[in-house]
Amino acid sequence: MMTANARENILSRLRAIPTHGRYTVPEAPVIAGLALSREERIDRLRRMLEVMHAEVQVVAAREWLGELKTLLRTRALNGLLYAPATPLGAVLEAAWEEGLPPLVPYVEPVEQCRESLFTIDAGITSTRGAIAETGALILWPSVAEPRLMSLTPGLHIAVLEAEAIFNTFAEAIDRQGWLEQGMPTNVLLISGPSKTADIELTLTFGVHGPKELVVFILQ
Amino acid sequence: MAKTEDVAIFERNVAKALGDGQLRRNLRSAMATMSQRRRTLFADTEAFEQLRTLGQSIRRRALSQLPELLEQLEQRCTANGIQVHWAETAAEANAIVLDILRRHGATRVIKGKSMVSEEMHLNHFLEEQGIEALETDLGEYIIQLDGETPSHIIVPAIHKNKDQIAHLFHERIPDAPYTEVVEELNAIARGELREKFRTGDVGVSGVNFAVAETGTLCLVENEGNGRMCTTAPPVHIALMGLEKVVEKLQDVPPLLRLLTGSATGQPITTYFNMITSPRRSGELDGPHEVHLVILDNGRSGIYADPERRTTLQCIRCGACLNHCPIYTRLGGHAYGHVYPGPIGSILTPQLKGLDEAGVMATASTFCGACEEVCPVKIPFTEILRMLRNEAYARDESEHEVQGHGYRYTTVEALSWKSWALYNTSPALARIGAQMLSKFGQHLPMIGPLKEWTRVRTPPPFAPKTLHELAQQRGLDDDR
């Protein structure tokens, strides 16, 4: 292919010693990050997510399923996409009952279920944590919990343990040891339902991704 | 003095843009809103200044070891299963993309927003090869429908208002009803594109940051179309300019904050998408192949000069556009090149050569607003001044910018030599100044004077020179 030497040519041009002038790197200031209490972190996360039109419910761990069921009963949903091989999946299976939208497991490769992934109304995922400062959930898709679950359904429900809310993005990377354990295929920060302001800067929600994001923060 | 072709074209573009009342109204409100949102987010100026210095430091540290970081990025990406390609020119990058598409028999490409792909004119290239390349970012989708190019690097359709978009959708999208309601326009686009996401053969995206330490490609977006393009099709091709690399994972959080805040005043976008590998064994979705194309296209030439290298610090937030008195009156199309506004004015002449795009460096009042808002402190005015000098520097070019000296004329060179002589010879200066006092009013209005006085009244020359006035007041020549 004609690009056989492109790599060497580019790198050798970048390595050429400049004939004049110096390129300096200014010292990086040390910026103190947020340091909020547990309650403040929950509160800030909730506020930031709500500004971005997410619906946030802070609930006791043993009550959240009831709240979820109440939410689902008020809507006519054709199904709830879930990941059966996760702890969350097991909880949902055990608690499911009449009158709720059917639980639809994501167990086949996308090639076999593309149609249904793009037509299902809702999906529920766990989260690996959250960032209080900017308001964002950390999603860590895996073999058990695939990537499209939080993208193709119109309603995305995310479940978050309050313990996993960090002050900042930098703190989450550090404390959760992202580097040490190696990055997964895909990590996502999600701060609300999909949105755009491309027409006259008018902010509207629900473009290509979910139209709604509901977050359960479990105390 | 004869005008060079680039100047003539630019002047025509400027006249057209300034005469377009609709365009100016659309721009005025949008730019004011974007600047205001940014100001609100970074209201704590002291904290912002610190963050800016950090951003500058991170970008400069990355550029100071660019070849090593690119090699590290390549090595980590390859280990992760991402296939890395290098392209010296846009044509090479296009050929690489086409080759991948051909191998997969792809005919439908879905694209996330990427300025590098604009630089490559990828859509046009693929169309000629019979491949549909569909823009899926709402703004990009709108302008693609109208056969236009982006007029802003963050909000590409900002030059259009909703009435214009309403007509466009109604005329170009089969069965689309006429509506001026923004939510309904969004819904029409969502409906059209959803099917494309489901059936697209290959997804193409840009890259906001590429992390050398982990081999991770980071993408910033609000709509979810970027996630669709990088997750739903079986193949993902990411395009990046070679300056996009950063050293460490921990370099990402401050840059992300600076990028989203400077661009749209958001603390963070809806999605921050970090891609480290293709689909791994057992995973149910994501592309089986991820390709990274690293594009030079003139960047290594900029890199070679330490002063010009600062141009490559850019993280493409667009804040310099939103705050530029020239951009906010003209919009992006008048510049005539892919990257408009202050960043375009310093980047494009260096990428394409002064002889092709040197006029862009003249699209500045030197007010310095771009420099003040730049989240990574690019010294815009210094580079602009240098580029203007280079445009006239035929033999004495210090920075060897491609196409330097293209505006050199003997008449002008001679004029400046005379000017220097005049100002370094007291006798000559005295006689000259006195002559101007007496006869300046009757100077023939030709050449640049004619041009300058076309829309201005020439100021009268003072009857006495500044020197004479100073002497009358008893001021000493030496003080």
C-alpha cells in the first residue's frame, strides 16, 4: 500500500531538531479538587443530573425495587432490557411480577437481536460509580452487561450505590484503580438523556440516545 | 498594488457575508449565548486561570514528546486490538478508509462529527466511490442535506435558523411535514437516522483525546450519535490529527472540563465515550474491528518550528470563534476553508501554505479576545503577526512557513526601505514632515490611499509637525 513509509516519514519529521527557538513546558499548577462529605456528594450529583433533565431518586436500598415498580407501572412499556448475569439482573428476576413490562434479557450477540434492541422501550443497567463535581454516572460495560443497553432504549434506568459517588473524575480514576486493572473495551460517563442544541442553540432532549434517564441512588 | 487571488476571493466573501442580514442576525444571538454560557461556568476567574495553565501545561508536555507518545499510543492500541494506520496526506487517509470499507464490502457509512474528516473531504471522496457517507450529528446532518460545509467547529449549522431548517427538512426529507418547532424537527431527524444506525456497515468518528498510556480513544458528545457510530456497526474507523495525543489518563479530566466548558459552557457533555479495544471475546456488542488513522497533512511541518508548534495545542473547543469580532460578523463560510475563526486563521495558512490561505491571517483586529478565552493559552496574536510577516518575507523568512513571501512586491519592499531611511535620517525626516504639513492635503488619492479613503475622510495634516510643537514647548530632543 502506498502508505508503507508514512509512519517512518512522519516520525522522522517530528524528530527533526528545530534550528532555532525553544519549546518550554510550563509547570503544572496543583489544583485542589472538591472534597465533599458523603451527603454533599449525593446532593450535588442529584442536582447536577437534574439540571441535565435526568430524574433522580435517592432511596433506601431495600425500597428501591418498589419505586422502580411504581415507575414502570405508570408507563406502557413494551419491555425492560436487562443483563441476567449481573447481580442486578438476579435481583430483578427474583422480584418480577404481574403487571410489569416483560423483562427482556440481553444474551445474544447484537447481530442476532439488532431489531429488538432498536425497538425496546426501556433498559436497566448498573453503574460503576458517579462523579459529583460535574454530575455524571460511570458505566463500565462488560461481557455480562453490554454497551447498547444504555443507548438504544428510549428510557435508560441506572442503578447507583451511593458509596460509589466520587468528588471528581480524577478521583474516580485514581480510587477505582482504572490504570492498575486495565481499561475495559468501553467506559462511559453519562450525565443525562441525550440532547442537542444544534438548531438555534435551543436545548432539546432525546435525540439519538435515550430520551429519558432515571437514576436510582441507593442509600 | 495588485491583489493576490486569495485576497480577492476573501474580500468577495466578506462583502457577501456582511450583506446577509439573516446570517448576521442568526450569528449574533448564537454567539452571544455561547459566550455567556461559558462565562457563567467559569465565573471564578482565578480558578479558571489555574485550570487554563494546567491545560496549557498538559498540552505542551504532550507536544514536547510527540513522536514518543505517538509510538506509545500505537503500541498500546495495537496491544488492545486496535489497528493503527498512518497517513501523510488527506489523500492517503482517504485511501486507507476506502481500503477498509472495500474489504468489508461496505456501502453505508454512518459518521459522527469529525473536523479531520472535513479536512480530508471524506464524504465527497466516498460519494465518488459510490459509498454513502451519512452525517449523523444533527447539525452536520442539516448542512449535509443542504450540500453545505460546517460554518462552526462545534455547532456546524449555527448559520441557519429554524425556519430555514424547517423548509430544508420539508423539501429534502421524504414525507417530512413542515414544522418550525425545534422538538419536532429533532424528532424527524431522529426517525430518519435511527434506521441508519441499525443498518450502517461502518461507523466513522473523530477523536478528541487519544491517551498514549492506555491506548484509549476519547470522544465527547451530547446526542448519542457518536456512541451509535462507534458501537452499533461491525467496524469502527476513528480519524485523528497527530496532535490529539495526551500522555496520561489523568491528563484527561482537566482537558475534558476545559473543552466542554469552553465550547458550550457545560460542566460535562451528556456522553464521554472512552474506547480502548474492539469487541472482546464473549462480549455481545461493539465493533469487531476498530481502526485508528493518524493523519499528518501538514502538522509535522508546523511542529518543526517551536514557536509555531503552539498552534497544535488546540483542543478544538471553538471558544475563539465565539469571541472573535470578525467571526461573529462573518460566520465560518466566508473564510473559505474548513477551519474558520481565529484557530482557522493560524492553522490553515500553516497547513495549506500562505500562498493558498495566507489571507486568513489578515482576518483579525488583534483585539486578543481569542487569546484571552483560549483554554490552553495559544498565543494567537504572536502567531498571526508572524504569519503576516512571513507572507511578505521572501528571502529573510525566519520561520519558513510554506508559501512565505507570496505577497512580496518590489514596490512595497522599496517603500519600506525608504520609510526606514526617512526615519533614521533626521534631516530627511524634518524636511519630509514639513513638506507633508504644507502639501499633505493635496496628496493624490491613488493606490492604498485611494482604497483607504474610499469609506473614510482623510484627516487633515497638522500645520506644524510634532517635532516643531515639542521644540516650541522647550522639550529637549534627548528626553
